[in-house]
Amino acid sequence: MSAADPFDQGTGSILRQPKAVWATAGASVVAFMGIGLVDPILPSIAKGLEATPSQVSLLFTSYFLITAVAMLVTGFVSSRIGGRKTLLTGLALVVVFAGLSGTSSSVAELVGFRAGWGLGNALFVSTALAVIVGAAAGGSSAAILLYESALGLGMACGPLLGALLGDASWRYPFFGTAALMAIGFICITAFLKEQPKPARRTSLLDPVRALGHGGLASVAASAFFYNYAFFTILAFTPFVLNMTPYKSGAVFFAWGLLLAVFSVLVAPRLQKRFGSLKVLGASLVLLAVDLLILGYGNHTAAIVCTIVSGAFIGMNNTVYTELALGLSDAPRPVASAGYNFVRWFAAAAAPYLAPKIEEWSNIHVPFVVAALAALAGALVVRIRRTALTHEAEELEPRHATEDGVTVFAN
């Protein structure tokens, strides 16, 4: 698949896929919807449960903290029970804990249920790409494009669903997600056959050992800082915008559309023309500028900058994914798990720290900290460019191989 055009080399058959692929891709959309689902209803949850913004932000922290730790477990599990059973286990956990989230009577209960949801989501999304690649017609390029499209659609539709259902009650989006994932469970049960297990079982420490590779460690370190900036926008901005669920959902829907377009269509073309490292460095710097304007501009500027940030996030996601999967000499599922293990800790930290920083200072400072984090990510890329250049400058998208990829890369 050429970085110049993700639709080349056989992806014309992307719409002619087996039912198993569509079932997995459809469930993937819902799984990614779960990330931004709570965005439009965060103020409503805070009001309904009489909680502070920092307490409600723990919904993200618990979710991503469990996701980070689970990255060490997903390869271990899937290499022993197979992809299909891993997907179904993850879906079942999401159905249970998403449903329980809607019944919560306190923030503590909701945070705990979101943690269980995070475990289920990690098991599912970390296996979905490998399953899609294994079952798809038209080669891995068609499968990857379908997966990336599912991710973008899910990130865009999550806030929209949260707004539509959350306008009546903050509990309904959780029940809605549980129902959709239950449908996904039924579809995968009916249409997806078990795929061959990997020849070699993955141990719990393999992803950590993979971080001994200088290139992979550098990508993970840069992505750590970037993820802090990313999830400051996703988890803290709804409180700053202070809009109704409908309006907030519309803002993040537009944000998600830009994320999808720039991830699937724009980033590959820019990589082909300028090289991965230049695209990543420039995008991180522009994200930092966007964050500063978001933090110090008026309400209209905050809305515009929130939406525009989706473009930079989409480009960053694509480039980071390709670097993580292309630089290491470890098997790609193992390299991916190690990379995600590091970066999701920042996704867990940002939603909690941003409102705390506001409490300690003012509403502008959390965005300054996030901007500095984005610049730190760019600085790591600059300083470590020698370790990254060998593969990155002419990097072709290498998301998956015949052994599959366990990745929640975006």
C-alpha cells in the first residue's frame, strides 16, 4: 500500500468483504465510540452525581489506566485462546460494564465500572485489526483502510450518540452502548470463525522487553507526551466549552470527522511528500499552538480550536502507529503492546491532572501544560531523529502482517 494513496493496490474490493469482516468492523466502530461517548455528558454527569470536574474526569483515568495495563495481557490471552474468543470476551465485558455504568448511583461506582469497561475494550480493539486482516478479501491494504475508517467513524459518532441519548439522561448513552455491543457480540458469534493461533505464545513481559529497542522506546516516549495533550482536549475541554449535550456533541462530531479524514486520507500523502518525521514534528508544534489559542481565546475560538485539533490528532495517530509498528525488530503485536503500554498512561493522567491544575491555578494553565507536552513530544522526535530516520523517512504503512497485529494504535 503506497503512502501516497491508501486506496491503491486492491482496495477497490473494500466493500466486497465477508460477513465476518463487516461484523468485526461494525463492532469496532462501537468500541471506538466508547472513548468519546461521555464527552458531551461530562457536565451532566457531574450535575447528576453532584461531583466535581476532577472527580468526573476519573471516568477517563480509570478507563485508560486499565487499558494501559491490559496491553501487557491482550497478547498473552489472544495467543492462547485465539482471536475470536478474545473478541467475544472483550465484547461481553463491555456489555456488562457499560450497562452497569448506567445504573451507577455515585461517581465511585461509575469510575469502577468504567475500569471494567476499559479492560473489555482493550481486549477487543487490540485484537480486532488482526482478525480483520486475517478474514478480509483484497489483501491487508483493504483491511487496514476498513479498520482505520471504523476507528474514525467511531471517534466521530461517539460524541454524537452521547449527545442524542444524553440529552434525556446521562445514563442512556451507557445503556445504548451496551445494547450495540450486544448486537456486535451476536454478529461475531454468528459470522466469525476461529482463526489459527500464533505459532509462538506471547509472555507478559515480552512487550516490556521490546521497549529495549531505541527506536521503539523513542516513539513511545514521544507518544506519551502527545497523548497527554490529546486527552487534555478530549476530557477537559467539555468543561471549558460548557455547552448543552447537543452542542458539545456537534463540536466533537466535527472534531472526529477531521480526525478520520486526516488520519486516512491526508497523513499518507503528506508522509509521501515530506517524510514521516517532518510531518509528525510539524503537526505536534501546530497542535501546541492550537492548544494555546484554545486556552486563551474566547468561546468561539475555543470551539474552532477544538474542532481543528482533530486534524493534527488524526495525522499524529497515523504516523505514530506506523513508526511503532515499523521500527522495532520485535514481532509487531509485541512492539505494539509495548508502545501502547507506555502511551496510555498519559491518557490516564491527563483527564485527572487537567482539572486539578485548574483548581490550583486558573483555566488557562491546563492548556499551557498540554501545549508544553506536545512540544516535548516534538523535541523527542527531533533529538532522537537518528534512531527514527532509518525506517521513518521512507516508511510504508506496515500495520499488519500474516501473523496479525494486536493494536489499539490510534
